[in-house]
Amino acid sequence: MKNMRKHGILNRRTLTLIIIALSVIIILAVTAAGFIMDEELYAPHFAEKNLPPSGHHLFGTDWMGRDMFARTVKGLSVSIYIGLLASCATSVIALFLGVIAGTFGKYASGIFNWFVDIFMGIPHLILLILISLLLGKGAKGVAIGVIVTHWCSLGRIVQAEVLALKDSQFVKASEKLGKTKLWIAFHHIMPHVVPQFIVGLILMFPHAIMHESSITFLGFGLPAEQPAIGIILSEAMKHLTTGMWWLAVMPGISLLIIVVLFEAIGSHLRMLLDPYSAQE
Amino acid sequence: MTDSAKHDEILLSCQNVSFRYHKGPWILRNINLDIRRHERLGLIGPSGYGKSTLSRLLAGYDSPTEGEILWKGKKLPQKGFCPVQMIYQHPEKALDPRWKLKRSVSEGWQPDEELLKRLNINSKLWFSRYPNELSGGELQRFCVARVLAPDTEFIIADEMSTMLDAITQAQIWNVLLDEVKKRDLGLLVITHNNSLAEKLCTRIVDLRDINGAF
Ligand SMILES: Nc1ncnc2c1ncn2[C@@H]1O[C@H](COP(=O)(O)OP(=O)(O)O)[C@@H](O)[C@H]1O
Ligand SMILES: [Mg+2]
């Protein structure tokens, strides 16, 4: 009985690790497959137009006879790539600004909060479209749009965490033991903020990917010749009335799965990194 | 300064100190209190009357809303090792949960083996642990060792032993009192336990008698 319980706890931790590892592997595999994929795989084959999903074409083919599975993988890979770039950049900004706002007194906090309120007040999508249009659409516009709009919420989490830590008894004690502010920032504050930051960063990926897809879907993002998931979905909408459901459903579900996988990595990583619940 | 004058020297002094959290009600109002080197002062009063708040002001963790705290007639130094050190009721909050105890205990100075032994700190076993792996009594020993640095001149113990069992309580107080006497440190004992204060202290002040807020 006792052994069995021990076994159960061990399994939960192992299970968490397995879920993270599997999700990472799937995402990496999709991204890599998209990058090294031969263009021939999603080239038009007019002899095989409008085929529903089958063993030969897993996701069917479209009105130009392009294999939808290959297009979806390619599209996802592009989206993940842009999402990763944008998420990393915006998270670094969030960390930097959040730490500064938390560390340097009232004025820094005031300016920071003012900017955050402005960026959080405007709907992301509108700001994204504006920035993308300004920068001439394309991948660069989308990435910069995501970077500019997404640092606020994570920045605020970082700031709140820094403020709470600065007030904590062990930081006060450290100050009185003669440690400088900079020393405390590196040795007491950072080790607490970084795990939170990493989880926040990973949970940012699905946001970035969804935003990239949605503005591309609306026609303000990546150009039509790029096999992005947003392009695939918006093209599919035009053909939905003809009964070719697989054009939208299969890529849509794939995008959803990728987003769910990112969420899974983030939430399971949080369970691992939280020392208070993890070491139980 | 002659020896007896030094003995009688005022170390910490509250001058018309008032305090409130943000715009809340006054917790402390017009407090005047001198603490001399030769005495061991006990500050008593029921919980919620602002004892911990006053101890945070005296230790320089917070600043008074009005009035001044003076250390030997001057402001407490803001930078560098502070001569006034505090031991807090909750040792688990006074130690970084992500630091091993060896690192925490030597954050301000390197405590010698002899002191660790007297505090019953099992360095072999405990140094490589994290705070959440030890009991409150074990952690409090580390906090005591940490503040007994050579440059410490005054110790504020805020309900230091309230959460501990009787044996641990006696052990820790014995070591602390020994050090205070040997090194002629100032000591402020904050407690809601009158009999503990009577046992340890040479003078007792009830916060209700000096706090204009109540
Ligand atoms: N950080 C805080 N913010 C606002 N009010 C506080 C804070 N800390 C303590 N108080 C209030 O100050 C009063 C005095 O608390 P405290 O100094 O802890 O008393 P004691 O140590 O005598 O029990 C209490 O009413 C408490 O609610
Ligand atoms: Mg208290």
C-alpha cells in the first residue's frame, strides 16, 4: 500500500516530464519538417484537385490539387518560427522593463504603469494591424507588432514579483547585512523572477502564433504567396460553401493542437519550477 | 568617553515617532523611547498594538511617518552593514527559500564553528538543505547565528521564540544572552509574553503606556 502511493507520486512527476518532452518534440518536429520540406510536396497537381482526406492525402487537397497536410505543416512551421522570435523579443523587453519598474522607486513605476495602461487599453488586434500596415505587412511587420503589443502583461507580472520580493523579510535582512541593491537584485531577486519569466515566455508563444494567424487571416499579415496558416484558413473560407470542409477544419485543428501543446508545456513547467508545491 | 559613560550611552532613541501604513490609521503616535547600552529592554503589549511595526522602524526596515529614529545620536546608516540587527518571529520568511542554509548563514559574516556548536546547528546535515526542509526552531538558530556578526552592536528580537518549543527557546536565549553580555551588545526583546520579558530583561516598557495612538 505504502509502496503503491510512493509509486503514484513518482509517476506524477515523471508524467509531467513526459508531457513536456512529448510536446517539445512534436513542436520541434513540425517546425523542422516545415523548414526542410521540399516545395514539390505542396506544389499544385491539377490532376488531384478537391480530394477529401484519405490515406494518400491525409488532409485532402485543395482546388489547385495542393496537398493540404504538407501545406499545413509548412504553414505551422512559419507561424511557430515567427511566434518564437516575437515571443522571445517581447519577453526580454518585459523582463527588462519590469525589473526596472520594480527596482527604481515611484517614478519608474509610474511611467511603466502609464505605458502598460495605454497598451492594454487598445485592443491588440487593432494595434497589430496598424503596426503591420505601417511596416508594409510581411513577416517583419507581424513580428514587430507582436513584440510591441505583448510585453505589457508579462512585464506587469515581473514588476509585481520584484516589488513583493523587495518587501520580503529576507531581502530586508540582506540589505541590513550590508549587501548592495545590485547584489541583491542578482542573488535574491533574479533567481525568483527567472522561473516565473520562463513560464510566462512559453505561455506567450501561443498568443503570438494566434495573433500572427489572425491578422494574416484578415489580410494584414503575411503575403498571400507565403504558406502561412492564416493564409490557408482565409483561402479555405472562400471554398467552404462548396462543401470542402477539410480545407478549413484540418489546418484549424492542427493550429489548435499546437497552441494546446504550448499551453501544456507552460503549465507543466510551472508545476516543476514552483519549489513549494514541487518538493512536497 | 569614560567606561561608565559608555555603559550608560543611549544607543537607540525614538524622538516623537509616529507611523501609519499608507493613509491608514495611526499605528504609533508620538513615541519617545531611549534604549541604553547597559540595559536589556523588554517591550510588551498585546498583539496588534504595533510592537512589530516599531521594531521594523528601529531596525531601519521602514521609516517613521513623523519623527526620527536615532542611532547614537545620528540617523541609522542606510548603506553597509547595519549595527542594529533584527531577529524576526518567522525565520522561514527571513531566509531566501532558494538558498541553501550554508549560504544564508554566512551572508553577512562567517560564523565560527564554536558558535554554531553552541547554537546546536548541525552543520554537516543542515548546511546543504533548503529552508523548507528544516523546522522553525532549526531555522531560527541560523537566523541568530547570522546576526551575531562582529560589527553588530544591537539586537532586536521580535517575538523571536514565540513559535518555538520550550527547549529550543531556552537554548537559543541562553546563547543570545551570553553573547549580549560578553560583547556588551544592546538588546530589545519584543514579546506579548510578560513572564518571558521579566526573566530576560532589566527594564520593561508596555507599548500601551508610551503609544499615543491607543
Ligand atoms: N503591512 C501592513 N500594512 C497595513 N497594516 C499593517 C501592516 N502590518 C501591520 N499592520 C497593522 O498594524 C497594526 C500593528 O501590527 P503589529 O505591529 O504587527 O502589531 P504587534 O506586533 O504588536 O502584534 C495591526 O493593526 C496590523 O493590522
Ligand atoms: Mg508582532
